[in-house]
Amino acid sequence: MSEQHDPQGHGETPAGSSAAHGLTRRGFLGAAAAVGAAGATGVAGALLTAQSRPAGAATAAEDPSLKAHVAPGELDEYYGFWSGGHSGEVRVLGIPSMRELMRIPVFNTCSATGWGLTNESKHVLGDGARFHNGDAHHPHVSMTDGRYDGKYLFINDKANTRVARIRLDIFKCDRITSIPNVSAIHGLRLQKVPHTKYVFANAEMPIPQPNDGRDLDNAQNYWTMFNAIDAESMEVAWQVIVDGNLDNTDADYTGRYAASTCYNSERGVHLGDMMRNERDWVVVYNIPAIEAAIQAGKATTIGDSKVPVLDGRKAANLGITVYIPVPKNPHGLNTSPDGRYFIANGKLSPTVSIIDIGKLDDLFAGKIEPRKAIAAEVELGLGPLHTTFDGRGNAYTTLFLDSQVCKWNIADAIRAYNGEKVDYIRQKLDVSYQPGHNHASLTESREADGKWLAVLCKFSKDRFLNTGPLKPENDQLIDISGEEMKLVHDGPTFAEPHDCIMVRRDQLRPVDVWKRDDPFFAITRERAKKDGITLETDNKVIRDGRQVRVYMTSAAPTYGIQEFTVKQGDEVTVTITNLDTVSDLTHGFCVVNHGVSMEIGPQQTASISFVADKPGVHWYYCNWFCHAMHMEMVGRMLVEKA
Ligand code: CUK
Ligand code: CUA
Ligand code: CA
């Protein structure tokens, strides 16, 4: 019944250009099965899987969802990092259980951990601390030689044009960089080889440069840029101005190329303008050529920014970019784990374009025309958005409009494109509903292992209990270890994981307890040093004019200071060092009626500043359950009338 109400493309499809126009999802499925394009057996099997559950006891063969069962006390095989979309955070899931293990606040404010409230997190947020929102799309784990090295996770903020880094030893965001000269960082991927030196980030929205009030309504003077951020220093290393706009991106396995999709080659400002061209393009960047051009002094700077900017527009002819025409408003861009292909997903075209990375040298040398780098361009279904891989030569592409995942074979697709009579489509599986990203285990690395596929569906509609007008999204887990894709789990999620990444649990080495010299609270250690404080032992109140700095320890179930007195209007900074060394023994600090809350993990130092603007007695308490006497872990701030 809900299919009748399926929006036809949610504003992404030009009226009348889609073959599915006016067809319901099931109507299209029927048509596809009739012409044999989808492999009728696969579709029928998929429908059965999705619609019927054997009653009573079942074996894994009968009920594939049992394969995803992780018994109480057992550990998952993979960490999954889910972007949190416009909630601004990152979520950590166990795979295959899909149990949510943790949330990592990044661009948002967190009431529990104090992210956005504590001095340490405000230091990380920097200029961006004035924003209380973010739009996190693309989480990616750093790599060495094309394998996840477990050091960092990077994520973009489309809303406020930032790139953040999360340290995977402590699962905390430790750096956020605002990207100058551009608007709305969207696509983000990492250099894979020889290691993640650069974080590549697409800026999506073209703007005047500098964006200082000039050319407000002259869209032909709007431009955007491809950005490289140094993964260690988190400084912007360089920017490349491009034609059109930029959507998604990925890098190759030689370390020499990265590529981005562009859906707005028209540089239109309205929907209709952006769909005028039958083909937009994939921009390919030659990283060594970019570095050489900067060395050769060909870069400029814009406005106050010191970042070297190169002109990668076609007309500039610097030899640092090439533009490969592909149909039409392409979206996802994915590198196959064998390193051979960039795959651009057609979105408004039912095709994917397979770009032969082996031809890029010739392309940059001017020996071949751009379209000659296309190894194949094959039809999969309606609204292809993102592709992922199993490491066995198969690709899995989400079909947004068809609400399906299409499994297809890359080698067979190329043979079919070259005229052989082969069916490259292996299976189409119904998903519920309208999938955006999908992501197979280890797929962005050389070690793609073809076990699990997460499909991030934008709509759940009737799959869960009704939660009113705002429904959860639906992240579906699919077993891809066999010939046939099998749906094993439906996972409701809150707004809006765009993308996820799965890494083997042995690829991460998180610590259990903070190290006392952790750089995460270095600024606080520095301040304590200036105040002559030894954080691990001292419980002292330092007065410095209107500033009062309270240093205390915590050990379950007491604070080192159980009362302190300040004057109304004092700026108070409370710094707490948690002396507990036991794993999982986190304390909190919350001052009632002051908007003050933070986490202090075992062996962590955390601090928070606020104005004591109300005379009277104000209790503070521990808000992370730590001990049988947790309720009694309290103290008083006595505020004298000014
Ligand atoms: S984008 Cu959201 S479905 Cu931001 Cu990766 Cu394609
Ligand atoms: Cu300390 Cu609860
Ligand atoms: Ca377009």
C-alpha cells in the first residue's frame, strides 16, 4: 500500500525523463522480470526473503537473519562507523549485530559527554564552536598501503564547510578544520597509497571567489574547488578550482589519482538548469602534477587565506585535471578494490560509467580522448547512487528509484559493453526503501572481503512501529557471502546516516583508560601548570580577579572538593582529574541550573567554564553512574551575592 505513495524521486528526477515515471515499485519489478533484465529467480527469491519469515524454530539456512545473531556477551566481527547526517555526530555499530555501541559527537553538542561545552572540545571546535549543527556524510578510516590502519576516521561537515578527524584510539574527535574559499564540503575520501597523507574533500556549492559580496547574482562567476587536507597537521594543503560543481569523490590505489563526480556542469542555480545537459562529468586529479605545479609557483591565494590555489578549470590547461563526460547528474564515485576502476553512478541515468584507471596516464598525456577512458557504461536500473564491492569481481549498486540493490559483475559488464552476449546482472534485491549509500565490509581497501553489505535506506515507511510524521531511516544488513544476497536485519536510525564504513575488529586498537599525557587535554594541563597545580593530587581553588579556577580530583564515589565559594558574576572554570584507573569507571560533573555537564573518563582530565550568575546554593553532582554511592557523589557551589 505504501508503494502507491512513493514519491517519484524526491525532487532528484526530472519529470518525464525516467522510464519508471508513473510506475509503482512493484510494477517496475514485474516489468523488469518480464524482460529478464533482473534475473527472475533472484528477484523472486529476494521478495520471498523480504516478505516471509518462517515461524517457530529455524536454521540459518531457513532464516538468514540468524547469521547476524550475536549472542549476549559475544563480540561483533566488525566495527561499523555510521555518519549521523544532520545530527552532526558519528555512530559506532557492531556488525553483524547492528547493535549501537557508541556515539561520537563531532559537529553537534552532546549533553552527556559535554562535547561543545567543555574547554577541550571547544578548543577542537575552534571557530566552529559558534555553530551548533553539522551535516556529517562521509566517514572514512585512514589507510596504509591500501589497508585500514585504524589510526583515524575523517568526516565532512556539509553544513558548515568543515572536515573533522576522530582518533580511533580514544574514539574522540581531536581536530576540526574549516575549509576556506569554498562552500559545503560534501564528498570525502582518503588517499589510500602509500598512506593517507591527504584527505580529499569536494566543495559542492559554487560561490564567487572571494565570496565578499561581489558577483552576487552572476552565477557564471561562481566556482568551487577540490581540497586536499594534510591528514596529520589537518591544515589545508592545496585547493584546485574546477568547472561545474563537485559531488562525491574517491582515490585510486597508486596514490596518483583522485576523481570526483560533477552533476552541475551547467553551473545552474536552479533545479531545471542543473539537468539541462545529457552528460556532466567525472573530474580526475593528477596528484603528483598538482604538487609539481605548486612547487613551480603556479598557485595563487584568495583573500585572507594562505592556502595555495591552482586553476584546474579546462581553460587553464595546467595538466592537473581531466574531465571525462558521463551521463547525467552522476552521484557516487567508487574505486574498485582491485584498483582498476573508478565507477560513477548515473543517478538520472540508469547507467554506471566504468572508468579504466589504467588509461589515465594516456589521458593526461593527451594520447587519448576523455571518453576513451570509459571501459564500459552499462544499464543497471533506475537511480543508481552508490556502488560497493565484494572483492570477488562483483559490484553492488543502490537503485534509489527502484528501491533495490543490484548485484552485477564488472568483468561481464565490460564484455557486454563490448558486444558479447552476457548477462552481467546477478541479482536485484528489494530493499526498504529508496537506498542511498551501500557499503560492503572492507570495501574501500585491498582487503574487501565480501561478507556483509549495509544498505542505508532513506525511507522506512511501514517497516517499524509508527513514530508519528517523522519516521526513522532503515539501515538494512545483507549477507553477501554466498551467491545470493540475503537480507538479515532491519536497523532503524535517526537522521540521517548517509554512509558507513566497516573495519575488522582487529584493525583497531582502542585504549581502555586514558593516558595521563594524552594531547586531548594538553591545553588544560598547560593551564594547570601555569597555576602551579599538580592535576593528579591537588584540590585547590585559584582566584584570579573575576576568574576562579577550581581544580579537583575524582575517585568513586567522591569529588576531591565538596564545596567551594565564589562571588556572583565570577567566571568559574572547574577542572576535574579522574583518579580511577578501572576500565569503564567514568564520572561526570553537572552543575544544576547552569547548563554544565561533562564526562571524565578513567585517568582523564576535563574542564568546563561558566558564569556563576545566580547567588545561592548550587549543587553539583556526578551524572555518569559510577558506584553504589553514585547518587551521593555531590558537592555544593556557594555563590555569594555581588
Ligand atoms: S551522499 Cu547522501 S546518499 Cu552525501 Cu554520500 Cu549519496
Ligand atoms: Cu561518579 Cu557517578
Ligand atoms: Ca547536470
